[in-house]
Amino acid sequence: MSNRFFFGGSDDSDSGEDNLPFPKPLSRAAFLTPDFDPATYLSSLRNRHQTLEDLRTELRTRSQDISKELLDLVNDNYQDFLSLGGSLQGGDEKVEEVRLGLLGFKREIEGLRAKLDERRKEVDDLVAQRKAVRRQLQLGRALCKIDYRLHELEQSLMITPDEAMQNKDAGNDHQEINEGDEDSDDSQEGNGSTSGLIRHVGQYLLTRREMERIGPHNKFIVQNQARMTKVKDTILLDLGNALKQTSGRDDQQLITLLAAYRDLDESHEAVQVLKERLS
């Protein structure tokens, strides 16, 4: 246990008061801790054998000593403080130079940013133009494909370009001619004709879906509606001829032809042909 008291030196005085224990001086290190708290520090002195007035006197003396030390420190370094202020003279010019340099750098950055924004806008416009051209190119390819399929159908169905603008009367003449040749067609030719008709129906439906995907307001689609109508009418005429030539024992061919009518949304036309066949 550390000794909290010390005794007076052994001098010639033999008085009882000189030999009484005195508390040790307050440690200076205790005031230098980062988390120093006055209340906590005072509570740690509860076992110190010293009156409150003596403790106040000692603390007041310690405060005065610290103030004197601080004043001495300022006086000792006053000349250094003055020389430091003198060395800072003329610094405003350097600060102004730095400020002007920063302003110039800021203007350069703003100029580069403006150019960058302008270039970004140009790139965005070019990208938008490229997308528009690509859409137009895809549209052109789709239209060319539709025209090619229509041309193939017209050739397979032996439709001339002038016939696309005629009414259904010419188609009725075509039906009468085909009916006149019914006796010369055998069952094998009929099966081949049926497969060709089904192929024509599939090509027509595919072309119609492509035209619907593009939209009814496209100028090319509007101009070629007459061709599509003529192709469909010709297919229906050929389906009617094939349906009339179908024998009662060939159920599979009959079902195939009726399915083709259904795909064309012309089931009522098939019913009409069957009625004419049975009449």
C-alpha cells in the first residue's frame, strides 16, 4: 500500500506539529488525463486527511501556478509569434495567384463539360437515327418478303397482275373451266391438288399475319389489299372445286379441305359448297 503521507524533515525543531503527517501534494499527472472529470477526481480524495479549506487552497495555488506557467510560455515564445506573423506578410499575393489559377482551371473544366455534353447529345441523336434507320430497314425487308410471297402465290395460282383489279366474275369463269375438267382428273391428281391447296392456304395465312403485324395503315399494305383479296378468292374457288370433286369415301381429304376453310375463316363458304354438291 502506497504511503499517502509524508513527514517533515528532521530539523532542530522538536515541536509536535512539525512531526504530524501531511498529505502528499496533488499529482499533476492526474489533471492531464484525456477523460479528466472534476467530480470523479474530487470523489477519489475522500480518504485524504485534509480539510476542505486546505484542499481549496491547494487547488487554487495549483491553478495560479499553471496560469503563471502559461504566461511564461507565451512570453518566452512571443518573439517567435512576432516573427511568424512577419513571415506571413506577402502571402496574400500567393493566395491570389492560387485563386486565379483555380478559377482558370474551373473555366477549363466547365468548357470541357460543355463540349462533352454537346458531344453526348450528338451521339444520342446519331443513335436515335441509327435505330430509326434499322426499324425502317426491318420494315423494308418485311415488305419485300410479303411482296415476294404474294408474287409466288400469284404465280402458283396463275393470277396475272391485271386480274388483281378484277371482280369475282372472272373467278367464276375459272371455276366453270375447272368443273369442265373434273372428269379427266383421277384420284391421284386430286390428292396432289389438295396438298398444293393446303400449301397455298398456309402461305396466304403467313402473309396475312405479316401484314397484320405491320399494320393496316401502311401505304404498301393498303395498296396490296386487292392482291390479297384476289389470292384468297382464287384459293376459295380452288377449294370449292376440290371439295366438289371429293368422293364420299375419302373422309381424310374432306376433313383437310374443311380445316382449310376454317383457317381462312370461311366455314360458311364450305357449307354453301356442300349444299350445292348435294343439290
